[in-house]
Amino acid sequence: MKKFFPQDWNFCRHFAFCAVIFSGIFLCSSCVPKKRLSEEPAPSATSTEVFATEPLLDSELAKLSRVLSSLSERAKQAIPNGNPKDFLSDLNLVLESRKNFSSEDLNPFYLIDKKHPVSENYVPKNLIPLTKNEFFEINKNNLSLRSESFEALKKMAAAAKKDGVTLTVSSTYRSYEYQKNLFDYWVKVDGLEEAERESARPGTSQHQLGMAVDFAPVDDAFFETEPGKWVYENAPDYGWSLSFPQGYEDVTGYRWESWHFRYLGVEACNFQKKWFGNVQQFMLEFLHAWEDKL
């Protein structure tokens, strides 16, 4: 895990985070700092002076130490050098953005994957059906989304329309039972090992959260289409994040799905890009650990 130098507040190469001492000074073992992401000069104040004006910072840094140390080595390696105060500031923006989501439903950053399922009885509240509209096309019946992601999809699709691009939605919310039938189908077609790479077991699909969209065509060709190119370039500006990037099957559990995006909000997308190598899974694992280590 990373260390923070008291002199320049920089993350270090080996991600070893230093212990916080009562005086507020970090004790660091030797490590080699990387080049700073920002050309901004290091603060001139000593660590104790900084803590004197920000009494909560030392406890937050201690918590950050625990959380970073709990991440996988690959996640740690994705985190760039930077100012820990900037990191915590950006994190607080993400946490504050939860106010933009319904408090009656699951946390918008809920970590759902092969190790973190939801109940078979879970259904998002206030699902909104997708019908024929002026913003985007739909190629299936019975599509629906949680209200926040529905509004964000309309906004993104409207922007795409202005650029001469029409998005087509192929899959949205899926119930536990629907996902069970789908997974069983792919096991019969491709066998269990291959199905595990391409289809989620029931209770572990992002689609059950009502916050994920599959754009058409639902295959690798989407990346090369005009809608695909537009989404890849612009989706984060509207709060949509690619869930299963290429080259991260060992991290996400699934092969590349160029068509699958999850709505997280603009603040979270910015946080993901700046601090987690633009890998959604790394950020969600961090947020899960942050909430868990209160």
C-alpha cells in the first residue's frame, strides 16, 4: 500500500501507508516517490501544523491507511501519486453525491459481484418502464430502470442525438428469476466455465440493481459503432461507467463487455478516472471498504 510523505504528501511507489503517530507525524520506511501528477508545489507547512488547522484529517488519514491496505495489489498499483487531502476531498464529493439518489433504496455505489450478492427478493423501488421516446431506441419489451439512472440515460441520449448519434438500449433491470433463467441458458449453451465469464449468477448481476444498461449491439462490435464510440468518449460526463473493461477479467470476473455501463453519477466517474485507473471495480471495492471500516 502507499505511503504519504510528510514533506510533500505524495503517494509512494509501493503503496505502504504510514502509521499515524499521536503528534500527527508519519513514520515512513524507505521508498521511492513517483513524479507528482500535479505540478503544484508541496505545502510548506509541517504535518503537525496542517493537523492543527484540520483536526479531523489525521483520523481520516488513519482510516484511509486501513482501507488502502485492504485493497488488492492490482488495485493499489492503479492508484497514482497524489495529494491525500485532494483524494479525501474528491472522496467526500462522491459521498455527498449520494444525496442525489433515493435514500429508500440501495446505496448507488453498492458493490455487487461474484462475492457480494443481493437477496433474491430485492427489487429496486420506483422502477420506470422504458417506452418509445424521442431520446433513444429500445429493442426489447419490459425494460425498466431505477429513476435516477432513467433520467441520466435520457440526458445522455439527448446529448448523443444532438451529435447525430442514436443510442439503442437492449437490456436494463433484470429480476433474480430472470437472471437465473438466463444463466442456466448459457450454461446449457456454452458450459459452466464459459458461462461464468459472460453471465452473472442470479443475485450477482448489476442489472438487478436497476442501474445498468446494455447498449445494442450486445457484442464486441459495439465498441466500433458510432454509438459505441460516442458512449466511450462521453458517458462519464453523464455519470455512466464501463463496468467490465478489456484486460480486467481477473478483477471483475467477466470478460470485456463493451456494451455494459452502470450509472454512478458524475462525481463517482471523475473519482474513478482520477484515482483508480478508470476501473470501476477498483473504485467500488474502495468505497465498499471505506463504508465498512467506520
